[in-house]
Amino acid sequence: MPAFQPGLVHLPVTPFAPDRSIDFDRLGKLIDFHIRSRADALALPTHAGESVSLTDGEKRALIEFAVKHIAGRVPLIAHVSEAGTAIAAALARHAEAAGAAAIMATTPYYWTPPPEMILEHFVQIGAAVRLPFLVHNAPEDMSGGRVSAELMLKLIGRLDNFAGLVDSSLDWQFMIDLIMEARHARPGFLLISGTDLMVSAAAIGATAMFAPLAGIAPNLLRRLFALCRDDNLFEARAAQEEIASLRQLLKAGGVASLKAALAARGRDCGHPRPPLQALDAGATATLVRELDSIAALRDEPRGW
Amino acid sequence: MTNKFRGVMQSPVTPLKNDFSLDLATFEKVLDFHVRTGATAISWPHHKGESLNLTIAERKRFAEAAVKTVAGRIPVTIHVSALAVEDTFALARHAQDIGADGILAITPYFWTPTREAIHDYFVRLCTSIELPVLSYNSPSYLAGVEITGDLMARLIERLPNFVGVKEASFNSEKFLEISRAALKLRPDFALVTGVEFLLPSVPLGGVGSYSAAGSICPNLCRDLFDACVAGEWPRARELQYKVSRLWALFRNQYPSSLKGGMVIMGRPVGPTRPPLPTASAERQAHIRAELEQLGILDTEPHGW
């Protein structure tokens, strides 16, 4: 399998029209914006892209649209997480046929199966395709559901195309335990920072980053990523702290804050879909004021 | 004043005789060994020193022995955390009276105090003595009770002798939030982790570690710290992975495996008090095999 290097991965939101349907025109503009803003790859539809609120048909249509629109400019990582193993595997097969470059999945939604069934879940999704397969460890998104380093090492033994782990656990022990063994079990195995907080992960051995805030601060994230990739970790700290303050500002409101911030930067992608609620006018005004007070955002693009 | 709590600081185990009584002569040998092999400070009794299995009278007696034996060669801090907060205050006062250089205190055990209660606790502790106080943040061991970045900032603003934290969340975001909040207000605030997490913490402002690993492998600890502060990341990664392998060995049945390992290194310190187990002969044989495989027996000092 050729080595897959995702680099700095941007995570586009899913724009919705006022009638709550996917706004494909805006999605096209947003994809162009991310590519122009120097994304090395795009991942969609992720949790930041409200994947869980899309129907099966919509997810397929979105992947087909994105592949056509990207037209080979950057690789597309298709996120196929589902509650049911077979449903996720079918999405993975569809994404491969549509032209995605890699597949990513979390632990199953809602269920808390025993470890051997979580292993089976990943084996079946990964084995449905020949593309590089990434596991996303995201306990905060999954009500605490997480994978262990031991389970991931077993998955390496079971799945030839298991290419890497996207970590949003931020857990130093987990990352160290995984990468120090996985690099022997599978040379080239990728540890990928699943959040905009990359410095510690990079110290441990992460070589790529999924950046949910890239729609707001692509220049700052590019600077952080370049410094981390080149092992300039002390120098990366200042950029990391700026990004951390942006992350804390948007964290409580989740996707609603992210979309409000995008609109404030001149890239209106509509409101989140129910059951998520848009920020109200007061919260939006506060957010906009606080965004405007972050000096580091002054060099970031406005508009499309 | 530059903060003196930095570098590879050692928190010695507590040597016991076969009847589980304190072994003062061996304790003095442990302290001397740490000082001779490059410890930058001593801090006793951490949990690995079986703090909670010692009576308050025993803790006072050995605290005096530690200060007397180290005799000003390096700073000595006393860990004063106890189940009853009133014992903590007594131990803190005692530490000051015997000439210790500082104290270390965790958020209260057992109860799940509110953020305000944690604030009030540290205010009361820090204003009861003049010694420097290091706090100890361990949310994963203490049911989510934690010192957040905001709380750290309030304590620093209020308390001139609140000089550092043993940060044991081992999580990129929690560490970053504390470092962002603390270093802005007190640039020499000591952010300390365990030696097993120097690599991810030093790029974000970490200045050192507490551990007892120096009783097994003082050379490796020092090399790792030097590589981190020099920004030699590829070398630091290899050394950190090696420390992590050792940590995996010792965190099992902690701290009895550590005491078992010290037997192998020619520095026996006796059994571990119940309810913690004492390393069996089989366990010691396993530890010996692992230490041999890691090359520790060839690269680290044997005997006292």
C-alpha cells in the first residue's frame, strides 16, 4: 500500500439552506475556500460537518459532489461512522467507488459493545475497501467511548489497510502507548492529531492534523502545522496558544458557534440542523465581539 | 526569584523493614543515591512513597530525616496531602518548622469539592505558612476534581507563594489551559509532570518531572530531560518511548513493582504496606527480564 500522508486536513462544515437542505452551491464555494487556504486534504462529512444529522442518501450525495468538485486537487477522506457495522461498511464501499482517497470511522454510535466487537466493527468497515483506513478516537464526541492502544495493535494484525489513528482523546499515555508499538508492527503507521491542539501530539510522534478551526483561521493553522511538522516545537507554542484561545471561545457552542463564527468571517454556511440550535442574537453578538478582539485573527481571510 | 522546582526531581520510595516498620538507614541511602545521581530536588512522600499508608507521626519523622540527610544539597519539598484536611495543615506547618523548602498538596481526597471549595482550600493552606506551595492536579485519579486554568489564575493572583503544579491530567488541552493561564501571570510558575510525560509537556512550558524512576534509571531520566530542553526531538522521542516501556512495567501494581525493580538494581527497600501488594519472586523475575531487555542493567548504576 502506498504511504498515505494526509498533512494538514481541513474539515468543512456542511452548509444548509433556509429549508434545511444541503446547500451544495455553498459547499462548492466552501471547498474552494479550503483548498485556496492551503488544505493538504479535506475530510467530510465529519462531526464538525454534522455527519450524524445527514441521511444515508445525503451522505452519499455529499461525497459524490465533493469528489467531483475537488476534481483531484487534494485527497478526500470520507468519514463513514455509523451505529451499525454493515451500514458503515456500505458507506465505505460507496466512498471508495465515488473516488475518496481514504476512509475514517469512530467507535459505533450509541452502543457500548465489548472490545472484541469494537474490533470486529473496525475490521468489517476497513475490509470493505482497499483504501487506507483511519480510526478516529474521540471520547468527548462519543460519550466516553474510546479505543485502547492494545485494541488498535490487534487491529493492525487483522487489517492490512489500517493506516493510522486520528486522536481527539488528547491523552498522552494512549498516544505514547500506541505509537511506540505501532511503528514496529506497521512501519509508516500514522498518528494524527484529531484536534487543533497538535504540539504535544507532534512531540509524541503525530505527523498530520485534522483541524476543525481551519475554516476560521487557516493561516494560523498552517503556521502551527508547518512548525510541528518540522519539529520546531518550542517555536510552535505561540501559535498553539492563539489557537487554544479560539478553541475555548467556540467550544461550548459546538457546531452552532463554529457556523456563527464562519458567518462573522464572511462565509455564511447557514444554521446547524436540528436538534442543534443556532446561537441566538445575543450570543452571536458576544461571539463576534470576542472574535474581533483576537489579534491573531486579523491576518485571517474574510469572505469567500 | 527563579523557581527552584525544575529538572528531574525525585520522589523517593519509603523503605520498610520486613515487619513493615520504617527503615531509616535505608531511607538515608535512597536520599543520598538520588542526590549523587543528579536529582534536582527531593519531594517526599508522594503516593509512590506510600504517603497514605503512613501515620502522620511517621510522615513527620521521615520528613525531618529527609531534610537532615539532604542537608541543603538540593531543595526538599514535603507532600502534605492527607485524607483529613486538618492533617494536611499540620504537616504543612511541620514542614516549615523543620526547614523544608516547600510543600506539595493535592486537591482534597474522597469528597468532590466545588471549584470554590478547592479555591478556599488552597487559599487557607497557602496563607497558613510562608513556604512555597506546589499544587497537585490529578483529575483522573480524583473523580474529575481538578484545578482548571481559570482557578489556577485566581490562585496565582491571590497567593504569592503559590509557585507551581504537579500536573497529572496528562492531557494536551488541560495542560495547555493551565500553562496559558499560569505563565502569563507568573512566568516562572513550575509546571511539573511525571518523567513519563516530559516529551509532550516541555514544548508547552513544562519545566520538569517528579518521579521515582531515578531509583531505577537516573541516567535515562537525565538524558531524556536534557534532550527535551535542548529540543532534540528525535532523540527525546526514543528516550521517552524507553521510559514509557519502563513506566508500563512499574505502573502495574504501583509502587510495589518499583520496589521490586530496586531489588534487581541492587538497592533493596523492603516490602510494600497493605493494601498494596509486595512484588512476588515471579514478578521480580519478570521485572528483571524486562530491565535486561531494555538494557537498563548495562547502562544504569547497580547498588548504592
